[in-house]
Amino acid sequence: MSSQFAVLDVSAEFMMDVAKAVASSPHPLSKEDLTRSFKKSKPYISNSISQCLQLGLIEVQNNLYVGSERHGNLIKRSERSQLYLPLREALQRYPPFLLYIDFISKGYSSEESANMTRGIFRMQSSEEIVEKSFRNWGLYA
């Protein structure tokens, strides 16, 4: 397993706000469009876009962002309070998160589970970011 997986320091709620904006747009959006849509730093928005792409919540077409085929309609139709549902579906298909949850179910702490998952998937993110993000995403979903 290569370093194809990255876990970035973004909240589940903001990640889903980005996915909602993309899915709700009548046209593909650029990174600049999304930067104008939120009062967050450019790096934070960029990280959220990257994480949404990795989880399959959004897709790239012609260097622009569109809602994903799998989750786009559900995200578009969902109220903000229901956006945990498409994230839950996406996490249930994300191998690093599934391994993290498996370790927890076998009695390992969140920190130990995140560290082992980080090592197995050769992630570059820090141990703290992997654990914090997985914990946040899991609680949200």
C-alpha cells in the first residue's frame, strides 16, 4: 500500500460544507470559486477540497470540481443536519478509516489505532492529525 492516502487536518463539518457547495452548484467550480464561498484560509479550503476528493465526495472534471456520481445527489438533497449520512457512506469505503475502526473494535486506543493505520498506509500526516481527524470524522458521521 503506497502513500496514496492522506489524512488532512479538516473538520468533518467544513468538509461537508465544501461538498455541499460543489454538489449544489449548477456548474463546475474552481478552487477560486470555493475560496470566495467560505471565510476560511486558502490552505484550509485546499485541504478540505483534497480530502473531499480522496473520500469521493467530489470529483474533478476538466480541472474543475463537480459533485461525485456516487454521493452528489444525496449531498445536494440533504439538509445541513443530514450531511453526516453521505460522509458515513464515504468513510465506510475509505480503507484507512475502516482499519482505524477495526483496531478500535479490537481494544486499541484511538491514538494506537491511528498510529498503526498511519504506519500501514504510509501516511505523511502527523500522528496527531490522523488521530484528531479520524476521531472528528467518526463522531460527526
